[in-house]
Amino acid sequence: MNLPDDDRKLFLKLYHSLLLYVNNKHKILKDFQSPEDLFKEALEDIEKLKEKLYSKPDQIDSFVRENPQGFSAEELEIISSWQHFVKGRFYIVRFLKDHAVFMNEGRSPKAYGVKGLAMQWELIGNLPRIVQATLLPFKGKIIFDGSFSCYNIFFGSGMKSSINDSFRQAKASYGIITSLPFSPKDAAPSDAERLRAFLRSQESRDIHWQEIEELLSKKPELLPIYSEEMGRVQARKYRKKLKDIGINEGWFAIIEGIIIAGGQDQKEVEKIAYSLLPEEKRKLVHIFHLKRK
């Protein structure tokens, strides 16, 4: 989940040179005379420099135009891409094989796949955790700018569930974003994918009931997907009820929350259900199997 060592060194060379340029303009740190000097500075002083950079991102353009360090065109292109930084508070929600997943706060959450420099990710436990960070593009990947603040806040089960639901929605809407800049139009999910994501949990269904109704109203062809997903939910409830009354095995057909057929053979149950319904309703039937444990 970290950059290769050569890429890490390249990033530090370029980023420290940019911060040196900012410092030369604003005279924030007295002893910062070369990119290497930044390793000697206190973190809080480095953060002041970063804030000055991000508050006036046009300095990135100025650096690229002036090229005070004599960087190559490829190196300048990397620095220029940092105009597309994403800064704010994020939830770290997952550790995957190739990156950590940062999800921004807000009404339209997005999940970013982020690599570290030499980060000891295993030290961050009890996910999700909330952090203040700045994400930067780097050679087709997303990294953070070398440091972030991790808040000492731990979430209860209700809040964790809400954050994880937001993550599922972000992933359904945009996937996991692994490069910047990001255009939502380029990653727009299909209506079927959105509907499945909205229906995934009771909490999600409660939050997104208006979007669900709008999708079904505008696109009736999504009704079979709705019936399939809700059929699974209803089947879980019926399995318990059926076992409570002593039925331990069988096949059952549900439509709109009602069992309309049952028996020991799947094909026979399908045949009975389809014979009871008009043709246009048959595709809305969900068949489930109650198995003896």
C-alpha cells in the first residue's frame, strides 16, 4: 500500500522543492535553504508551509513556469498535476491489497484508493478512523502529501454502520477512485447498479427511498431487479417464520412480499406461480429454497 522506494524519493524531491519555493516567497521558515533541509524541520512548521501552498494553489503554476530547480518536463508535469489536490476530512474505511480507502465527508461521498510513502498502516486500527489529509495525484496514482492528522475518535456500532453504508453508496456511484483529477461523469454507474446499492441494507433503503421510487417510476424495466433484491430480503424473514411453524424444507415463490406457491420441487413451484400470474408479472417472482439444517 506504499509507493516503491524510487517513487517515494522522487516525490519527496519534487514536493520539498515546491515547498522551498513557497518558503522563499513567504519567509515562513528561516533555516529552510535546500529541499533536504525540510527533514530537519518540525512537523507543525511544515504544516504551515503546506497551508500556505494549498491556500494559493496558483503557486504551483508559478513554480512550473519558473522551474527554479531545473526539473525535466516529466517532473514538472507531476508537480503541475498537484493543482488537482483534494483536501479535507476523510474516513479511512478499508485496507485493501494495493491501497487504503479514504472516503470524504459530505453529502456526495467518494472513496479514494490512496498509497502511502512509507506508512505503517497496521498502526491504524479499529476502522473506520477519521483523518485530516491532502490527497495528491502522482504518476497515475493517489497519495497523501506525507502526513495526516488522525483524530482520536472511535465510533459505536450505529455510526460505523452509517459510515459503511456511505462507503457502499460511494463505491456504487463512482467505484474506488485511483487517480486525480476525477470526473463524476466518467464514472457514472448504471441505474441498475445504483438501485442494487440503494436496496442493499434496511438503513440504505430508509435513507434512499425517494431515489428508489424515482428510479422505478422513470424506468419500470428496473422492477425485476427491485423484486429480486427485495425478494431476497423477504425470503430471509419467511425462512424464520416457516421454521417457527414447523416447515423445515421446501421451495417457495414470493411476489410483492406474499408467498403465492410452495412445494418440494423448484420447477413445480415455478410452474404453479407462473400459472397464477399474468405474463407481465411473472418476471417479478422470487423463488427461494428453505433448507433443512
